[in-house]
Amino acid sequence: MRPLFSASCPRLAALALFLLGTTLACAAPAAASSAPASAAASKKATTAPVREAGASPIEIKVPIWNPAGQPVTSWLEAQVALARRGISCGAIDGVAGAQSVAALQAWQESRDLPATGALDDATRAQLLLLTPPLTEVTLTADDLARLQPLSTTWLGKSQQTALDYETALELVAERAHAHPALIKRLNPTVDWSQPLPVGAKLTVPAVGRVTLDGAVAHLHIYLAGHTLEARDADGGLIAHFPVSIAHMAEKRPEGELHVTVVIPGPNYTFDPAVFPESAEARELGRKLVLPPGPNNPVGVAWIGLDRPGYGIHGTPVPEQVGRTESHGCFRLANWDAQTLLGLAWVGLPVIVDP
């Protein structure tokens, strides 16, 4: 995706983080890059008025950011820190849910730590943030020009020029790997029911596009755990993602599959036979081709497998990944599907365990 965001604002990040630590009980994932903190973060501490939702302005101390790295202090910080390392909890929401615990356990195992799934002292000592967990972003004219209504019918979707974002909230949340509810809580004064103007500034998790090093030797999908992991030839963990699996057990393949194709920005062929529950599908009686976009049924990426009709792909509703089920494919959040695109190759083994 095109960059949406302006340079980070550590002061605003620190302010928002301070408030979140008391209102959300969150945590964040550590940074994948070692970029130094900006000059603003290294200045001496200052005070600034901050208004919590429903509260009077208060004076708080803005902490000095340590460019050598700071241990995570909340679940929001842990989610951000892990996401930067390719260890995804799905949509960042600041909550210690099952997917966040599974992501932390995967990281702990990769570091030879006890896989407690808890932010214990040993974990905090190694799970560091190299830059602030939150940043300020600015909406551009190009960003807002992308927004368009999404048809509620398959036929209508097939007639659109693209299946792009519907709202600024959806666009901002997806680019920040975040749950829309978290974006709202980070920006309590924004009226999301109204169109946002060009130049609107918003506070979001500082993750962005994730690029990982390492050669992936195989992917491993755990059906019971609803997770997908990429590992190297020695079994080392490169990436971890929550994944949705087929609703019907007979549509869940097991054993070894292989990647046959890797496609960014795919279109989607709607086959009425796959959606017998849809009245529109039953009436159409013909296939349709839907254009690419984040609201395409397979999201922004398609990694085809050597079982007809099966693949690993994105989704138009990333915050539901791992919590809802699919018609048969393996569904990732769009940002995780994009990360996996950079790791996958034709012939890559995909091992599916019960």
C-alpha cells in the first residue's frame, strides 16, 4: 500500500501511551527496525495538557524516550512490539486476548523463554520497543480520494472500479494493523460519523508495513490453534499469524500442500456454487469477476495451493480473523497476508496439522 503517514510524533505517542496504560491495560510489540528515535524524543521532558474522554484536562509528565530500547509496559505496547517483528496478534486492540497470548507464547518459545503467555519480568527484559509505540499520521488528498461506497450485492461489487476502503477509519485502522475501536479510543475527539478533512491528524499504533529477513523453508498451519507460522530450514520462527479456517471440518485439508502461485492485489471470481446460502447467488446462475482492493473477498493477497480452490489470502474484515470461519481457505488479516507475500515462493511446503 502507499504510505499514508507523516513522520512520527513521539510527544503525542508518549501522551497517548500514558493514558492508555491507565484506561486500556494494553501492551505493544517491539520494533523490527532499529531506527533511532527522532530529535523531538530526545529533548528534555515537558508538560502538556491532555484531555481524557469525559475528563478535565490534566497535567502529565512526558517521558524521555530511550533510543536503546525500552521494555514493554502494557499489552498495547507488547502487541506493537511483536507486530513489528512479524509476530501478529491480528488487529491491535490493547487487550490480552487469546490471539495476543498465542503470539506472545510463540515469541517466548523463539527466545527460549518459558511460554507463559504473560508479560513477566523475563519477557519484558527482552521484548523491547526501539521507537515509541504510537505515532501521529496525516490524511492526504490521495487517501481520501480512494474512499468509495461498497455495494451490498455480488453483482454490484463486480461492477465497481475497485473494492477499496469505505471510510477513513477503515483505511487508518488497517494501515496501522489496528482494531477500529482502538483507533476511536486513541482519538476521542474525532467525529467519525462525518467525513474527515485533508490534513486531519490521528494517533495510531506505529507499525506500518512489515518486511522480514530470513528464508522460509515451510509454512505450518495449526487448525486447532488457528495459527499459521513461517519457519526456516532449522525450524526457527520467522513469522506468526492468527488464521481463520473452514467452518466445515470436511473442508479443512490436512497433511502437506504446496504453494502454486503468489499474487498481490488479486481479483476474485465469484462462483454461486460456493455460496448456496446466498439467495442472490442462487438467482445469478453465473460467475462474476470482482475487482481488486482491500474489500475484495480475498483481500489484498492470494497465495494459491495445490488443492483446487484453496489458498491463503487476506480479508475485508481483518478484525474478525481467527474469530470467525471461512468457506475453506486460510484467511489472514490483510497486513499479515502482505507480510506473507514477501516470504512465500512457488513450491513452498505448507504443512497442515489438525
